Amino acid sequence: MCGTLRPSDAGSAVVLMGWVNRRRDLGNIIFIDLRDRTGVTQVVFNREIQAAAHHKAGLLRNEYVIAAIGKVKLRDADTVNKSIPTGEVELVVEEIRLLNESKLPPFLPSDAALTNEETRLKYRYIDLRRDAMQFNIETRHKVAKAIRDYLSAQGFFEIETPFMTRSTPEGARDYLVPSRVQPGTFYALPQSPQLFKQILMISGFDKYFQIVRCFRDEDLRADRQPEFTQIDLEMSYPQAERVWEVVEGFLTAAFAAMGEMIAAPFPRMDYDEAIRLYGIDKPDLRLPPFTDVRDCFPPEHLEELAVNANLPVIAVRTPGVGELSRKERDDIKPMFHAKGGARVYEDFKRISNKYPDAAAAIARKTAMEDGDLIVLVAGSAQAGPQTALPAHRKVTPAELAIYASAGLLRLALAQKYADRHRIFRKTGDPAKDYRFLWVTNFPMFEWDEGEKRWMAAHHPFTSPHEQDMTLLEQGVDSVTDPQSPLSAVRALAYDVVLNGTELGSGSIRIHRQDIQRKIFQALGMTEEEAKTRFGFFLEALEYGTPPHGGIALGLDRIVMILAGAESLREVIPFPKTARAVDLMCDAPTPVSERQLRELGITFKK
Ligand code: ASP
């Protein structure tokens, strides 16, 4: 109400309730900016008109809660405030009621400068009163509602799944909840509703979704939360394309709710192609792809440069960086994190001086323009021989090392020179500002060097590619070999990526028990282990499971992007710190001896 008064309300009697945002005392006249969720209105207390109300107003302080009763009046032309929507009117108070006082808060919602984040999180209720936070939480509501409305209209049911459950296989550590009734046993908080949503398909709810909390006990990187919200969905009988269509539909609706008109379908790219063009499985399409410039050099020059002629020579082009100083050029080397035998050639000028023909060819091939920075990444000639892989695995490990090193450098350079190339700035054109992409056909397995075994790249319920079933059959006999045919098995898995951020992952699932068993075998699980961990699910698979597939997207991240917020903590009402602490209610805490006794838990000293 405080933010909704307009000139057309002039003359009407209203009651405004809210917080004292700011008070200016000019003696006979006191101005108060009264604030509620909708905004602020200027409230005027005039000693000559209402002495009693004016006297009370003198006692008000920041963040007191009041009811102001009075008449809306048009402001004089010279006092109109163009910067707020209510700037043409004010409320002339006849009566005022003090609803509550406030201690002096550690910071004020109206403060222009932000206080430190710890204080903000400790006094989150004050922090949430700030305009920016009110906007973020409203954005969250609108985005979630648009998604719910869209999916409901498409025939999806929102169905809840348990929080107190068994371990789910998303690859993180579980949060555990001890059972009092059965001492020594634990529930796990779900890392995702994966198995339940698949069981819902077996149960005949052929279109499921849920905006749902997931819990993962991971070492928290800067922008992760131990509990976060997913838009989780699953459907029966879909091709991958059908899942993508649904996701494109609800994302379009969510973005439209915030006035951003994005276009679908999103472009699609094979995992291998993403690696070859961008060196990463979540390419930021706003930046130019790599160019392989190996053929710009004659073999003898590659030899002089100690470059491995059997591997790609990647030109990383960063547009609009301008001339680099000697020091800036020297700074590139430490930014380069070499994987395998990859090396960086950061001084393109030197290459141009020595090999002018090659440099000219590179400039042509990369469409280099004035001010573009070119850096080359190539394999060292000294690096050992390559190992051959099955023919249809397009990227070999030795190539991957070069692509991945170049991919990281490409992003680091783009970040470092963001102010110069301005590619990351919003243009107002959604087609340029939001570069969506589907990355598909991921490898099914990843080799874990530490554990010396194959892990599921997505999760173990992901279906392998139809054409790669023979490789899976062959591979289960060599599950401890990094060269196993398992390395070439592709999954029917897909990620949706926006501007270099992974928004979500999903897959077509395995619906046949025999294939599921093979996958567990490939992951080095014995029948017994598989039964203990997922027995209930394997059994369910045997009762007429329809083919099915789905996906989950991070709601927090989508809201963060749409609200233009800097971190996930800005769009989660009550987030945790990087040490997984809730500073407001001070969780986690020790519990009483009695609670521990009831649970049968003792701690080793
Ligand atoms: N459960 C998966 C995840 O949380 C998503 C999916 O496969 O649907 O990443």
C-alpha cells in the first residue's frame, strides 16, 4: 500500500501501516518515509494542522511500526520526487498510532552502503527488509509460480517425496538423521528425489514435477548451499527432445515473468563438440570458440616450437582486449593451468615476428580483429605417446588435456578483461544476453584415478546410448582398466547451460533390470552391494516399468540470474555461510545429553 499511491488517489482517506524508513524534522513540519513491501510514501505531520499527531511523530525513530491515518494530497510541483513511483503524492496525517517500537538496528534497510555479510546474515530479518532483498524474494516467487503454472497447464502433477529417506546416488555426502525408535539406524536427507520420481513413473503418474529442497553435504565452494532448491521433473515415454521442449517451455515462462523474452528451441551440441570447441562441457557461447590452427604451421615450425604435431594447436581468441603491456603478457603464464602435456604460447607478437606467414594464416582462420588477443595452447613434443581409443570416441585423453587447459584459460582471460571487451554486460537484447544451450551425449562413465574405478558421470540410473550397448557388454569384463571399452560408452544424458553456467542435468533412464544390473557391475558394485543400497528400487523396476526420463534444474541459480544478484545467498531467504552455518539462528548447535541418550549416541572424546 505504501508504494502504490498515485495522483488518482488524491483526496481519498487512507490508513497506511509500515516502518519508519526515514524521518526529517523541520520543526513545524515532520516528514516520514513510511515503508512496507510495496515501497515508500512520504507522510507529512504539520504542527499547525494536527498538533497531537505532530508531537507523536517527534518521538518516532527508524524502524518503528506505525499506522498513519490521513488524506492523500498532490505534492506541490517543486517538491515532486521523480525517482519514486509515489513521488507525486504525500499523506497528510490526521492521526497516528504507534504499533511498535524498534531497537536501533545494527544497520538500516534504507542505508545506501551495504554492511558486511556476516552482520546481514545474523540480522537477516532486517536485511530482508531492504528493497533489493524484497525484489529478489519477489522474483523468486514469480519465477517459481510461472514454472508451476506452466507445468500444471501441461498436465504435470506436483507430488511431494519424503525428506526422511535413504541415501540417493548423486555422489555427495548425505546428511543423516538418527532414528530414536530404531537406535543405530539413520535416515538420509535426499540429495535429490531421483529414485522416488522414477518410482512415481512406475506408479503411473506419467508427468511429475516438484519444486523441492535437496541436501548435499559437500565441501562448500564459494557459491554452493548445503540445502538448495531444484525444479525436478520426470515423464514417462519421452524422447530426450520432449524433455527439452518442456524445460524450454517453463524457462521461457519463467523469464517472461521477469520481462525477458527468450527464444526456444535452444541450440544443441554434443559433449565431444563442446570439448573440441570450448574445452568445457558448459560453454559460454557469448565468447568465441577455439580454432585449431595446427595446419597454419608447416611441420618444421611445429618442431622448432617443440609442439606435438599429432595434437591440436588451439588458438584462444579474446576479443577487444587491446594492446597488452609486457607485464600483462607475462601475467598470462601464471593464469595457465596445464593438464597433461599442454603448453601455452602467450606471446603472439613473437610468433608473428618469427613466423609471419603462420601468424597471418592464424589471424585469418580465427577471424582476428584489431585489439583481439590470441593465445596458443598446444601439446608439448616431449609429452609421452598417445593411447589409441575406440574409433567413435572423438576426443582422446591427450587431446582432452589440451582442450581443457585452453578452456580454463579462455574463461580466465575473458574474466580478467571483462571491462575491456564488455561481452558480459547486458545489452537489453535477450537473444544476446541469455545464451542457452543443450549439451548432449555425455560419456556414461568417468575414470576415478584415486579409486582406480569407473564412476557414473551423471548417476547410475542414466541409460546408455542404444548404439553403445555392445561396448557396455564388453566393458563389464574390464572394470578396473582405464582403457576399458566403458570409456567410450555414451549416455542419454543432457545438461542445459546458460552463459557458461550449468542450470540443470537430466537423462533418459534405464527401465530394464538387466541393463541396470550391468551398470552396477561396471561401477564395480557386487550384486550384494547393489541389493543393499538399491534393492527396493531394483525390485520396483521388475513390475512393468515404463520407459521414462527427466531432469532437474537449480531454482536458486535461475532466480539469481534473473534478479541480477551476485550470489545464491542473495536469493535464498535464510541461507548458510560457506561453513554451512546459519548465522541467524546459530545452527548447527550441540544438543542436550538427554537427546543424545534417547538416540543412543555417544561421542568419542
Ligand atoms: N537427480 C538428478 C540431479 O539432481 C537430476 C536428474 O537426473 O533428473 O542432478
